Amino acid sequence: MFKIFIIISLVFTFKVLAVDVDPTRPFGKGLSQSYVKEEDKLVLESIVHGEGIHTAVINGKVLQVNQSIGQYHLVAVNDDSVVLRSETERLKLYVHKASVLKNIK
């Protein structure tokens, strides 16, 4: 009975320790600065162009130019991308692409 308890305890301990670990990260390396938590990631879901109104939907929030989401302000809405700015960086989000381009000031 004691052996079963030990085995179950070890299995649950390893399962808890394995949470939020990137399996592709090289051994001995800490979290990189480019690591982005899932809840912090910005996703451009759609772009709508109307008569003089250009709207983007980012993480479910409808934005027009000069409105903000988190620390970023929407500065441009293009045909397939948007440009966001914060005090320290510029982001370009694309519709249907997983990549984000970052430019530090």
C-alpha cells in the first residue's frame, strides 16, 4: 500500500513540475525576453474598411485608429495588417499569420 502511495505521489509531482515548460527550449537556458504569455499575446482577428472608417478587431476588441488596447495604441490599419505603438516598441500584426514584427525605438 505504501509503495502505491509513493508511486502516485511521484507521478503527480512530476506532472505539476512539467506545467508551463517549453519542451523546445535548450537545456540550461532561462526564459528568453521574447517569451510571451498566452494571455498577453495580441491577435488580429479581422479588418473592416468602410467609408472613411478603418476598424480592426484585436483579441475580440473593436478598435479604430488612435484607440488603445493594453499599452499599445492603434496607429494604422492596412489591407492585411495593423500597426500598434507603445512607448518602447512598434508592433505590426497580420491577419491569418502567427508572426508579429517588433521594432524597438
